[in-house]
Amino acid sequence: MTAKEFRKSIAKGEFNKPTAGYCSGHVQANMLVLPKEYADSFEEFAKKNSKAIPVLEIVKGSHYSETLAKGANLLNELPSYDIIENGKVIKSVKSIEEYYSDDFVFFLIGCSFTFETSLLKSGISLRHVDLKSNVTMFDTNIELIPVDMFKGKMVVSMRPIKKQRVADACVVTSHYPDMHGTPIQVGYPEMIGIKDLQIPDYGDKVEIKDDEIPLFWPCGVTPQNVLKEVKLPFAITHSPGYMFVSDKKDSDYFV
């Protein structure tokens, strides 16, 4: 199935699971939708915190992608969206067509799912992919650089990696700076405010075996954490792990 066919199956309601491991080799993106009045400040905030919030495309005055997947409908081609009011998720929906306004600005943000194909090709196994589950994600104590009303702390995704492959995982992911790049922390969750690896804030928990070390990458769910902090009246995001699968290839962002 091509990425376009995959998105069409999502739009028809035929697929509604986390997208990790699907359409291998294609760039996946997080999404944030804001009213226009907040967009410029958020764009500057993202630039100052680009490791956590690497913006790949901004869509204004339309709800169709131009860069990542020309003509893709951002209102119904993600498997799940979160509707956020005053910083709280009030519901998750399969389409945001009923909420759409010309005032909306869409931010498509780099996702660590993109570099997973390269990790797998390098022989580095990923448990959440093997289990077809969502990646494990945690809130942290890592402060972001504030801009205007936008402030908050970073969210990270965690993957257990065999001890002898940790350096390899760091090198592989370093080639994808627009998809968060290298880990932000290796092996010491307590240093970034994570108390229990079996109690994730988002996604699914996974086993960490004795011969593995947990690696933590900045995560595109960070804007959701920021929205909790700043309590904007209204915003929309992808549901964590339910990404926009683009037509771009991973290799397009390899440096």
C-alpha cells in the first residue's frame, strides 16, 4: 500500500491504529492546529526549540498539504485527532471537518517514527514495532525556551536498545535532525524527571530487558504538553502515536 492509499484508507475509517511500522520508509509527522492569532508566536517558539518541535510544513488558508503530500486532506487523513479546550483534551475524533475554519494554521512537525526504518535496517530491533503497539512517551523536567505565551516542558519517546547497539542507535538517528536527531538522554530517566518507566504519560508501556538501556528522544507530542501549560481556548493535535503519513521518503531528510 502506498502512503496515499494508506491515507485514503484512514479517511474511509478503515484504519484507526497507531501508525508506527506502517508505510515503511515514509516520513511521518505530528500535527498541531492553531487559530491564526497564535500561529506566529508558535512558529518562533518552534524555531527556538527545534530539537523537540522541528517544523516540516506550515499550511495557512487551506487544509491541504503542499510539501509533505500534495493534496492530502489534513482534516481526515490522520487516524485520530485530539480536540483541546483550555489545555485539556475534551475528545478524540476521526475527522475534524466539522471544526474547520479558514482561520486555522496547520503545523506538521517531524516525528521519530521516521528514523525507525533506518534503525530496523541497521539490525536494531524496536519492541513497540514488533508488538504493533504505540511508542512509549513521557513528560520530562526539561524546560523549553519560552516565546510570548508559549512555554512548558519537553515530552520524550523511549525505546529500549540492546546495550551493544546504543552507540549505533545514536549515530543512525543523528542523520535525521529534522526528526529530533540524537537522543536527549541515555539510560538515566530520573535525570529528566521520569520516575517509573512502566507508567508512561502517553502511548503503551513496554518491557525493558536486562541487556537493554532506555534511550529517550525529543518527541513531537511536546506541543500537547505546552498546550496544557498555556491553556489556549482552542487547539487541535494528532492523538499521540496516530501520525500523518506523508509521501516524502525518509531518505529525503537524511543528512
